[in-house]
Amino acid sequence: MNLAPAADLLYDETEEELRHSLRRLLADRCPPDRVLSVYDSSPTVSALWKAVAADLGLAGILVPESLGGAGLGAREAAVVMEELGRAAAPVPYLSSAVLATVALLTAGERDTVRRLALGDVTAALAVPLSTPPGEWPSTVTADDSGLTGRVTTVAGTELASVLVVAASGPDGQQLHTVNLPADGVTITPTPALDMTRPLADITLSGASSTRVDSGNAAEAVRRALWCAAALLPSEQYGVASWCLEATLSYVKERRQFGRAVGSFQAVKHRMADLWLEVGQTGALARYAADCLARDDADAEIAACVAQSFCGDAAVHAAEECVQLHGGIAMTWEYPAHLYLKRAKSDQLALGAGHQYRSRLSELVDLPSC
Amino acid sequence: MAATRQDTERDLTDRVRDLLRRHDPGTTEPRDFRGALFDSGLARVNYPPGLGGLGLPQGFQELVDTLLGAAGAPALLKQHNGIGLGMAAPTILAFGTEDQKRELLRPIFTNDHVYCQLFSEPEAGSDLASVATRAQRDGNDWSITGQKVWTSGAHHADMAILLARSDPGLPKHAGLTYFLVDMRSAGVEVRPLRQLTGEAEFNEVFLTDVRVPDSHRLGEIGQGWKVATTTLNNERVAIGSGAPREGGMIGKVAATWRENPQWRHPAMHDRLMRLWVDAEAIRITGERLRQQLEVGQPGPEGSGMKVLFARAAQAISGFDLELRGADGLRYDDWTMRRPDKVDYTGRGPGYRYLRAKGNSIEGGTSEILRNVIAERVLGLEAERRVDKDTAWKDLPR
């Protein structure tokens, strides 16, 4: 039950270079006012996503080189998630490059995976964003007439040209791809709490599809959800880091009663506590990513621990950010709300903390009754 | 880098093997073994050669300790001489003269000099720089007079690190000097101080014209605050890394939960799991801090680990009592004792709950540590100090 001696909780040079190039791109192409526009107009993020996915080649991080990917792994994907979180970037990395890609890879699909790795296509796994790993999420049936059913609150459909659909067929669980647009597929965007990760409800009525699993559909979906669950804490760390840094700068600048508000002990102690919490968030997110990368025996425990801690911590960081900024944080122009919405939405994504604590209790032999 | 590291690890493994061959831990007196450990440079690999170390990064110590532990070699008795090993030794190393380092470091590692800490006073707690114990020069000696408090282990200590006021005419931080005091000197009186747990782990120490040779002054006259700060920084860095999962307070509660299905309840279950996650978060954060230190990027988390540890220990030990229902009302023993060593998890749940209250007070309160983080790590404005530039003797009290 010890920490695996192989666990590396730091960042290596390649990872720092990756971080640096992505951060520079996002600073240039994805400033807060650009992010804000996703709330008022139809998304104009395809050029940004192309730059991230294809030009920087980040869509293929989890894809082996033999399939045209970068042949990197979860540690590098986690760095991408950190930076995307820090910028509240409205790109479908989690939904396409993690959820859909890992599901297809695990199922043994190759053609779509190759194109995903190059950033030529974008895919979405048709499950509710709030689905925890370990659940078979399908409300879709597959038969001779095609795919039929309804899936709500799906992330990442706006740029997707391929839907990856989990369906129940006559012989059990199946995984299908549907090329978009297609007859019998209706995708209805719905206003989301966090518009940087837009959601849609999908209705399938006899949609034609390609079955891509070989009897391993359940494992493909399970693996995709666990990978995403182990990587989302890194995004939450990125969100929390932005909140901490923005708040720190603000309390140093903002003056009331003739002094910086950050000189009041009530504020200083909150900042110290927040710094501690964000530091722990980073350590747990890194441990989860590192365990996933090495396929460590502790990987599921690490993901559960990170999910339980980091979701709440990012929300707390965003809430402290709003409170310690005061009135300006309530305005549409100031970006604090982008992070509050992202943090709150991330907390619910892939299942809530209590669901992970419940699973964790089974893994570490602390039964509920 | 990778090759160098492996070379160093191979060299250390050889050195440990050589030490074990020359001094069989099974037949060598523990004291002699520790002396040989010091002389071979394996006691603290980051210390200079000839002074217990090899001048290597601190991270390599873990390998040495693991190899020694596997061979059944006697440990360095951290619990018995934590202050000597964790605080006095690094401070002597940083501020001692060459003579002092040669004379005073080795006995700490052999356990001949068990240390206690004479810092806090009844009127100088968080505001440590306001200490009133007087040090007056008298020929080649100093005469020390005053009262110290919260001194754990004073009743079995050989030596003490002491902070005293050498010049009341200077502002409080400037008039302090740091000494190493023989606890068997005339004029040292140790009285047990009973605590809320029923035991007397701490003492009050009364000093009346205690003679200390000037050769046992550490650092310059008036440099005491700087020297003491080094001691305290070492105290705070010492906490936290390398613990196994469920190694501390949470392990006690987890065992209780596993062994007592009759006390389980869904409402308590989610609280238990939150506490388990919190304990794990501290453990992984400590492990990352250790890795940062190992590659020479000291993470600022060090001063924060104690705040986290204290909060978790208090929450977990409180939960432990609630979990037990009627049994939580019991207490194991109120008998007045003077324990040899502190073990936060060593007694019953009532003791653990009460003792944990000290975790956020001793060695820097959590409030002071939050100030430290806010000011030194985050760069927020320092607290305003109206007494900073006034001569100590003129301060209102």
C-alpha cells in the first residue's frame, strides 16, 4: 500500500516545452475576451481547435506512433489539460482527443483513430458528460434499422464529424461510429452552465452506423471514462491555478482604507489556505496522470482520490476568486465567471466526488456497511 | 544526470555494505554503530565530509536509510533526539565555528547529546523575538537567568538550544544571542508541566545564573534571531514525507472502521472517505515536496505541510471519537506521567483527540504559518509591527 517508488510527480523537459508552446498559443489565440464570445455567438473556435489539435499535434498525444499519433502518454495529455484549464479554452480536447479517441483505440478501431491523431476529424463520445466510469451509459439500441435512442448533455458535438455511440444490441454491448451529418441524427445544442464546454442533446432514429468493437465495447467505454477521470483533475488544477494567480495579483493591487486589501490578515490567511489547497490539487492530479501513464496498480485509487479532491478544490478556488475580487468579479467583462462556470461544471463532469469516494471505499477496503 | 545519479547510488550502496561489514549491527553497540555511521559519512549524506556526510543532495539519504533499515541497523532515534537531529545539528552546521562543528555534531548522532529547545517563554510565544531571559557576559562565560516553557524532553535532555537577550537596549530582534547549554549545569531547574491529556510531556525550565562558556555561543553576539530562524525553518521542513499510505492518524480510524461494522453508518462513511482522501492528499503532496528537494528545487510547500497536517490530525481524531458512540465517552488513563517520547497515535482515541489540539500550536501556530506563507511565498504585505524599532527595554508590557 505504499506509493509506487516509480511515481514521478514532477515535470520533465519535454513536458515543460509542450506546456510552453501551448501556453504561448493560447495567450495569443485564446485571450479571455475571445473565450467570452462563446456565450453570445455561435462558436468560432474551429481555427483555435485546428491550431491545438493539428498544428501543435496535440490531438494525437494518446495515439501510438504506429497509428500516426505522437506516441506520448497520459503525463503529456495532463499537461495539455492543465493549460487548457488555465485558459478556460473552449476546445473539445477532453471529448475528442481523450474520450472518443481512447474508446476507439481500446475497441481496436483504426481508420478514424488515424484521422483523429492528425487532427483531420473531431469526434465525440455520445454519453452524458456526467457519466462516471464503470457505468454502461447507453440509452441507445442497435438493430437492423440502425441506432435509435436519446442521449442528453453530450459534450464536444459542435465540431464533431464523427459520433462514437455506445449501444445495446441483440448480442449485448456495442460501439458504433456515425459520420455526421447523417439522416436520423438530430443534435440539439442546449445552453450550458459552462459554455466553454458546450453541450447538446442527441436524438437517433434509425441512424446508419459502423460497428467498430469486437465484443469489447464495455471495456472501450470504461477505459475512455477512466482515462478522462484521471486527466480531468489536471484541468481542474489549471483552472484553480489561474484563479489563485489572478486573485493574488488583484489583492496586491486593489487598495481600500489606504492599503492593499491583500495586507489584511483575513485576506492573507484565505490566500495562504488557497495556495495550500491548489498545491495539493497539483500533486494529486500529477499522481493520477503518472499512475495512468504507467498503468500502475494504484491508478484507479489515484484517480478516485484526485477526483474527490480536485473538483471541490477548483470550485473553492473559483469561489474565493470571485469573493476576494469583490464587485468586479460579478461583471460580464471580468473573466472570473468563466472559471467559476468551468470549475462548477468540471465538478459534475464524469461523476461527482461522492461517487468516486464510494468506489474508492471498495478499493481500499473501507465498506459503507 | 541519470547516469550520475546511478553512479552515486551505486557508490552509496557500496559504502553501506562496507559499513555493515565492518560493524555488524547484530553485535555492535548501537552507540558505536551510530558513531561509525557518522564517521562513514552516511548519517546525513548532505552534510560535509568529515562531519557526518558526503556533500551529496539530501534526496540520497532515503536510499541509505532504506538499506540500513533492511539490514536491521539501529535507527537514529528520531523520536528520542528529534530536536538534536532535526534542529540543533543543522543550526550548528550553518552557524558553528569549525571547532564547534567538530565538538558538537558527532555526539548528537551517537545520542550522547539529547537536546531540548529553550525558546518559548510565558510572555514570548508566537512573538518569540520578545524573549526576556537575560544573558550577561562575565569574563569567558555568560550568566543566563530567566524562565522557559513548553520544553518537551527537558527532564532527560543533556543539552539545550537557547535563545536569550544579550542587549535589552537594542530593538527586540537585534538584542538576541543563541547558546548551547549543558542541562546539567548548576542553576537549571526542570519542573513538569501537566497538559490537558493528563501527562507532562512538557516542562517549565527555570534558569538562575546558569554559567555557559562563550565557546558554546552559536553565531555572533546579537545574531540570535537569524540563528533561531534557521532552527525553526528546519523544524518545519522536517515534517511529512515518506509516510506509507494509512501511516498516521487515518490508519487508526481505518482499522477501527474495518474491525467494527457495528459502528458503520452511511453518513459517517462519506466523512471517513473525505478524511481518507485528505490524508492521502497530504501524503502525496509531501512526496512531491521530497522529489522537489531531491532535484534541488525546494518547493515552498514545506512551511505549509504543518498547517495541513495539524488540520487533518484534528479532524480525523475528532471523527474517531464520534464514530465510537458510547465508547467515545471513555478515556484510557488520566494518570500523571512523564513520557520519554511523543507518539501522537500511541494511545487511545481520547488522548489522540486532545493531543492533536497541540499540533496547530506547537512549533509555530497555524495562524503564524499562514502569515509566513502569505508574506514569504505569496509576497503579500507583512503585518505592521509597531514594536520593531523600539529598544526592547522600552516596549510596553
